Amino acid sequence: MKEQLHDLSSVQTGILIEANNKMLKNCKLFENGGNYDQPEVDWYQGQMDKINTMIETCQGQRTEKVTELVKEMDNLQHEP
């Protein structure tokens, strides 16, 4: 259970940020045979930076909550 909570609070959010960054790297510019103009990619980067910041903020909040829950579960195992 503890591992699953850790996975949801930290690992999965890290994977999401990594996927966001990978998506941006895969945006090929027109001059390289792609479908994107540099200002467009820059705009997407700005939006993705905001999203990643929100994810990181939530990740910190979730990590704190998981720590509290784990302590509570440990206490309940010893003091029903």
C-alpha cells in the first residue's frame, strides 16, 4: 500500500512531466520537415512550463499527504 501511494504521489507525476517534455522535443519545425513554427513551439513551451509547475506543486502536496497517511497507518497498526 505504501509503495502504491508513493507511486501515485511521486513516480507518476514525474512520468507525466517527462512525457510533456518529450512531446515538445518531438515538435519538428517547418524547416526540418515538421508541422510547427518556432513561435508556436515557444508558446507551447510556455504553456507546458506552467503545467509542469502545477504538477510539481501538486506532487509536493501529495507527498506531504502520503507521509501523513503512512504515519497514521503505522499508528493504527500499533494502536487500534
